[in-house]
Amino acid sequence: MKNVLVTGGAGFIGANFVHYLLLVDARVRIVNLDLLTYAGSLENLTELADESRHLFVEGDITDSALVNRLMSEHQIDTIVHFAAESHVDRSIHGPAPFIQTNIVGTFTLLEAARQAWAKDRGGKRFHHVSTDEVFGSLAEDDPPFSEANPYVPRSPYSASKAGADHLVRAYFHTYQLPVTITNCSNNYGPYQFPEKLVPLMILNALHGRPLPVYGDGRQIRDWLYVEDHCEAIRLVIEKGQPGETYNIGGGNQPYNLDLVLEICAILDEIRPAEKSYASLITHVADRPGHDRRYAMDVSRIRNDLGWFPRYDLESGLRQTIQWYVDHPQWIESISSREGFEAWMEKNYAARGAR
Ligand code: NAD
Ligand code: DAU
């Protein structure tokens, strides 16, 4: 990795990856291509370890002229592809941008890499960041997903990510493009847009608003602290086999309701209010097609590359909650943006009780 094109690097995981990579690798230069949709923010990119090795470009990954120009102007040898429409609930309300960015955008990047690296693929890598949701939904006693599980996506979001994964694999087999894919479970940590479960619960709790738990709250996700995800991605790019897929997960699989209770308990400790924050929990109507359980078998990345998560749920959540409590300006600025209240209204006010 020398000249790295990061897509979606103003979003949650992308921004964490940019911070992380500039800190741990003094050789890399990063070109960060991001459209700054509602989910992207330059406020996620302040206080970088080394500004001089980071160039931000506002633009669309579906813009092939722009992507081709960046590839040649900056002699890009590595693409780390995060850019996506990423929220399942939004994909239920309006799937079109998911198809455009997640499928057409990935295709545009693959074509740009194929052309730019046609003469020499040595030392090149196209790394695609994907999700466990492509594997569908598990029952409580099913074994966790391995890389060999069939793809059974069940939301427009996961279907669009599955389509992108298939394209990436096809470019390896057909054109020998040096690709790797990681399928990761639910991340949490600093800079996560407060439409996702963990930051939404923290934000609502701090404002004394209801904490909306979908359905019975007995769905299960496999939670991973974002820095552990960043470390895994770097390891896969440096040491992973071209053409290979690696599952990543945290091995933390509480019921949603228990996770929310844990967030409340930590907040009760570090920001006590009159009543416990748990009194704000409200069960609301379920998400349509709600996947019941995800869990990842991480044997391949652990055995082949030596990766393991450094944070357990307790330490990761504490660090995350402290970060949100310490960054009221970030929360204020993100949640006062145009469109945020309208989204809350659309997804929650009209939703009704369970
Ligand atoms: P996010 O929604 O926080 O950020 C997405 C970023 O992509 C934003 O900065 C946005 O402006 C940018 N973007 C969107 N459309 C674009 C376009 N057409 N051109 C350029 N930039 C565009 O998402 P995230 O949670 O950081 O997820 C990043 C990636 O990781 C996604 O591919 C997602 O599918 C995957 N993933 C996320 C999780 C998770 O728990 N958040 C878990 C596994 C995999
Ligand atoms: O599994 C990886 C995926 O995790 C990523 O690919 C997605 O980009 C990311 O958004 C995330 O998807 P989820 O749908 O699992 O995340 P979300 O935070 O939206 O929801 C987590 C769980 O919490 C899920 O079971 C739905 C539930 N939930 C969510 C919200 C926003 C609630 O009960 N209430 C809520 O208000």
C-alpha cells in the first residue's frame, strides 16, 4: 500500500480507517473520494495524524471520468472501497440510491481499476468492504456464518451489497483483478451517524427521548468495535490472498434489548440523570423483513492472518459512549443537519407501537 484510494472515507468506518491508517503507516498517501451524502461529514476528518498525506475529493464513485482521473493522476495502487448507502431502514423506504451507489458505483470502480492496472497488476489491490447481511438470517441455534455460506440477502440494502460482492469476485475470475473481500458484522464506535442503533440510543438518551426498540428486541447482532474492523482490513490488504473472502466479527452477540440496557447502565454511571435511562425504552413496530440473527465464524482470518478483536463489548461500548459524551458539538452539528429530523419523523413517528 502506497497510494491508496479510499472511497466513502468521510463516513463512519471510512473515516475511522483514514485516521487509523495515517497513524499506523507512515508510507501511505490517501486520496479520499466521498460524495458527502447525508452520512458523510468533513467533521469526521479533523485532527488527522498527518494532513499532508490526505487529499479529500468531493465526488461520486459512479462518475467514471473522475475515478479514472484520480487513478492515473495519483498512481493509485490500492483501492479500499467503503462508499455505500448503508442503512437498512432507508433501503426499505427508498431502495434506488442503494442500487446506484452500491452496485453501479462498485462496477465503476472495478472498471477503473481494470483499466488502470491492465499492464501491471503487481502490488495492486482492490479491497471491497462488505457485510454479514449478504448471508441472510440465522435461527438462534444455527451455526455462525462461514465464508462458504450461500448468499441469501433479504433487504434492498443487503441485496445491493450481495450484487456488488458478486461483481468483485467476477472481476477476479474473469480479469484476474487482484481483489479481496471482507464481510463484517455490526460496527460501533466514534463518528457513527446517529441513525444506527448504538449512536441513536446514546443520542436519544442524552436528550431524554424514547429509545425505540424494534419488535420484541430479541434480535441478535455480532458487535465489533470499529478500530478492530480497521485493523482487520489492513491485515487482509497486506497479507490476504487475492481472490479470497474473509469474515470479520466481534464474537459479542447480545439480544438488542440487552445491548440497549447495557448502554443505559453505562450512561447511568457516567452521566447520571434523575431516572435510569432504561425507563426511556419503548417497543415500537418491527422492521419489515427484519433479520433475526447474525453471527460470524472468524476462523479463517484468525488462523490464516492472526487477527483477533482487541475490544470486548464492555470496553468498546464504554469507549464509544465516552466519545459521544465528550463530543456534544459533533452530535449537535450532525443531528441539526437538514433532513435528520425529517428522517426521524419518517422512520419513527409514523411507525406506531409494537
Ligand atoms: P456510512 O453510511 O457511515 O458512510 C458511507 C459513506 O459513503 C458516506 O461518507 C457517504 O457520503 C459516502 N457515499 C455514499 N454514496 C457515495 C457515492 N455515490 N460516491 C461517493 N461516496 C459516497 O457507512 P459505514 O457504516 O461507514 O459503512 C461503510 C461500508 O462498510 C459500507 O460499504 C457498508 O456496507 C460496510 N459495512 C458497514 C457495517 C456497519 O456496521 N456500519 C458493517 C459491515 C460492513
Ligand atoms: O451487520 C452489518 C450491518 O450492520 C451493516 O452492513 C449495515 O451497514 C449497518 O447499518 C448494520 O445493519 P443493522 O440493520 O444490523 O444495523 P442497525 O443499527 O440499523 O440496527 C441494529 C439492530 O437494532 C437491528 O436488529 C435493528 C435494531 N434497531 C435499530 C434501530 C435503528 C432497533 O431496534 N431500533 C432502532 O431504532
